[in-house]
Amino acid sequence: MALPQGAPVGNVITASSRRTWQALQARFGDTGTAGVFIDFSQAVKFKIHDRDNVPAKLGELDLIFHHLTALALPENLHTMIMLSALPDSWDNITSTLLGTTAIAALTPNTIIPKIHEESARRKGHHISSNRLSVIKRTNTSQGCAVCKHTNHTTENHWYKPSDDQQAGPSNYQQASRGNTRGRG
């Protein structure tokens, strides 16, 4: 935004920042309609992605709402905008919150603790799934004793030969379909 032309700013700046701010507010007034619209547009279009820290991003959105005090948005509308900003993978928690909360009770104070709980649960699940993948990689690093591949273990081998047979796909084909070669 630009200052109105011909508005001297030099006499507004004082020794303390508080007095300077008060002088600027008295001189230029509050945020105009266009400024409020920009903040409102940012709030409505705000979107949180799966990789983002959801509680921190909701804090950013809440800061935008603090700039919108001139609109005096109802708390339930504020809350619905917050819920619509959640990642698409959070649609189940959004549906649950909307289905279990009356419209009059739908406030940021009622949903934010639940969103924090869900975020913590998802972070815990992500950590545990990483531990499982490390465990799987550790177990399969030895490989299969039957076929010598390292992408599975002997216990998970797709075909275990009998004592008189050798492991391999050709023996599996003979056992299941006969010795067919080619199409058909």
C-alpha cells in the first residue's frame, strides 16, 4: 500500500516505537476495505498440505484472522474456514468434527485441541511405520535361502520345493499346469 501523496511522515516518527505506531494510526487510520479484502481472500484460500506442520499452519491462519477484526466474522464461520484449510487427507477428521458438533458450539476453541491430538497421532503413526520399514529391510537383507533373492526371506518364499525337487519357476509350472511352453 502507498501512503497518500503529500503526507509528511517525518513529524510522525518519535523516540519510542509505541508513540510512533500510535501517531501512524492516528494519521493514516485503520486498514482500508481493500486491505481487509486481501486478508479475507488469503484466509479463504489458505490451504495446508500433508507435508506441513498442521498446528503451526493453523497458527498462521489464525494470525490472518486477527487482521480481520473489522469484519467481525462469526466464530463458526472462522472455524469452518479453518477446517476447509486442512489437508485433503484430513477429510475424515473434518467430517467427524462437523458431524459431532452443533453449529452453535463450532468454535476454534473446540476444534483446535482435537486437531492437535490428530496431528500428534499422525506423527506417531508416521514414526511407527518408519520403524516397521526399517525392521522389514533388516529382516530381508539376509535374503532367501531357496532362490537367493534379497527382496524376501525364506519364510516368505512363494514356492518351497519338496526334498526331491529343486526350487525354481519351471518346477512350479510343472506342478501346477504341466510343462507348457509358449502361448496358451
